[in-house]
Amino acid sequence: MKTLLKTVVLSSVLALGVGIAVPAAAQDDSIYIPNLAYRTGPFAATGTPLMNGQRDYITLLNERDGGLNGVKLQYDECETGYNTEKGVECYEKTKARAVVTQPWSTGITLQVLPKSNVDKIPILAPGYGFSPMSDGKVFQWAYNPPSSYWDGASMILKHISDGNLDSLNGKKIALLHLDHPYGKEPIPLLEALAEKHGFTLLPIPVGLTEMQNQSAQWLQIRRERPDFVIMWGWGAMNAGAVTEAVKTKYPMNQFLGIWWSGHDGDLKLVGDAGKGYRSISWSVPNSETPLMQDIKKHVVDAGKSQISQAEGEFDSVFYQRGLMISIILVEGIKAAQEHFDVRAPNPDQLRWGLENIKLDEARLKELGAEGMLVPFSTSCADHTGHGGGWMLEWDGAKFVKASDILMPDRADIEPLEMEKAKEYAAANAPWPINEECKM
């Protein structure tokens, strides 16, 4: 890095922690990164460890390193309860100073997305949101690395078919999904693949008021006898589904979920009875890595974390995935700092940074996070990176890695991404397209 790395002068008005307001005059000495969090409501059990992980990585950098290249990172949360209306209110409340917005809900992401070309604030939605956001030519301000929902659906099908989707011909696959934009996200791709490969797709929605009582849905599953059940659940829905699957004796080795349906706490409710349940994941927990040891020393043992040690949160999939999410954001900020030779990048500079992330194996090892995140890189045209994922399997006590890295079939996905991106742009015309973006 040029002048920035040679001369780092810290102001006396630096924020000393996270979530502390900084006067306008000092904003060059801090980077404001709000998070539209949900520690309350029916999704709190899954939201809380994720937010704790995101927060703790930022705390680590501030405490161990004095910030990022000498600039404090100001982490802040605005509570949404996973409510779309509250999420939009939080976005409006934080956008004046934010260099990024992290919506933390596909519903909120879809509401904020039309504002992106006007407000010019990057939307970072790691592993969630609208899958066609991968198309950087159309969605110039939105990013969903390292793998999209359509990537996840493709990887699940490749796994259950041993890489040959034609072998699913004549089979029945149920999609047990939250009746919410998030839960409906994989349906267009799954419908297209069902038609192409000859399997029957059976969507089974779970309403927000039915999450803890899914007897009707599992009665339908017992009646239909699908060969596989794919779960696109979240929060209380996951726990309800796993409990019902055990109760109805559905074979756990035929029950799989997207990465948000692989929460340790949900499977701990059933323990050994949940053995064999699998979840695709672009992150793998490993508490022995140098990164985790630094988190323990500088954040957890120092009393600066909000994790629940009694529940084993430190070792959990979601807590450590939260750390990976903040790594993704910080790598984008770092890229912007270096490219533009600035201390605190503005939103437009961070936009460039987020499309120039290179988290390869060498960089992950340098960060002390080797093997914890799929390697990926972004570009002007590719705002996802499509790094793939591993299958995690519940062994009765914890999730363990149960496959080599799986990659999505991009030949099936890219045409649909382009089609849906084009439809979105037309429906929201005038919508700017970056025709200069080639790769």
C-alpha cells in the first residue's frame, strides 16, 4: 500500500470499541459498518450467533491490530427482528454514514435493492439475497459471495445424485421452505432442473405462524413419501422440522438443508436421532485455527464477546460463519484502501473493493482461517464468486465435514441468472446497466 501504509496517524478521537458514535470531524479515522441485525423474534436463535461472530471479528481487528491499516472499524447494529418494514427503517436510519449495508434478510434485500442505484451504497449479502445479484453488470451495487442460493440448490442436487442429475429421473423431491422471499428463492432453478432431468418437485411451504407446528406439512411428506426432503428453513422453522422428521421417522440420510438450515442448536434438540442430516455449507467450523485462537485470546477471554460459552457457541457453525462474513467485508475494505490509497473508503470506493476480493487459499492461510471458508474471488461482472461448498453432516453431537468441496453447475445457472436479472431491470426501468463490465 502506498502512503497509507507508510504514514498511519491515529486521531485521539478514535472510537475505542464497536457501536460508538463518532463525530463527523473524526470519520476519516473510522469506518462505519452497520448491520441490520435480528437478535429478537422467531429467528433470534440463528441470528444471534451470526451477529456475535461478525461483531467479534471486527473487535479482534480493533483490539489486536488497532483497526484496519490503522483505521478503527465501527461496527453497529440496528435491530430488525427479521421484519422487512423494520429492516427498511434501519437502512434509512444508517445509510447517511454507512459505507455498506448488510440487510440480513432476502425480504429486506429485495426492498433495498431498488434504492441501490440512487443511494449508491453497496449491499453485502453473503450467501443470501436475490441470486441474480451475481450479475454485476445489472446489479452494480449488490454482492452475495461466496455462493448464491441457486449455487446451493445445484450443489445439493449434485450431492444426492452423485454428480449425475439424470439419475434423479422419476424421483420425487420435496422442498420444505419458509413461505417468505428467502424460502421461495430456489424454486425457479429447481423447477427448471426438474423439467430437464425428469424428477418431480414438490414445494411445501411453511408459514411464519406454522414454524413450530408443522404437523400438516409432515403429514403431507408421510403421504407423498418423497425420495428426498430439501429444507430451506430459518430460525424456529428448522427446529420444528427436525423435530417432526424424527417424530415421523423420516430417514435422516434423505433430509438435507441449505446453509441456513445447518444450525447446531436445532440438531442438538434431537441429538443422536438427527444423525445423518446434512447441510450444504460454504464455511466449516474449526476452533483450532490461528484465527480462532486469536479470537479466544483477544476477544472471548478478554470479556469483549457476547457469545454464550455455556451453549458451546464458540465452536458452532453459525458463530464461525459470522466471522467469515466479516472477513469477506474487511477484505473488500482493505482492497479499496490499497487501490485508492485512502484511510476510510467511501461507498463508491468500497463498491470497487467488493468486486476485487481475492480470498484464495494463500490469503485464508495468511488470515489464520485456512479451510474455514471456500476460496473465491469477485469481479466487475461476477459479484458472487461461486466458490462452492462442503456438505456438513450431523454426527449426533456436532456438524462435521462430510464431502470434498462441491461446485455448482454454472452452465445450468448462468442463463437463468441473466434472464431474471434482465427481467428485474425491465420491471424497474430505467435501470442502469454497466456495459463496460466485461469480466
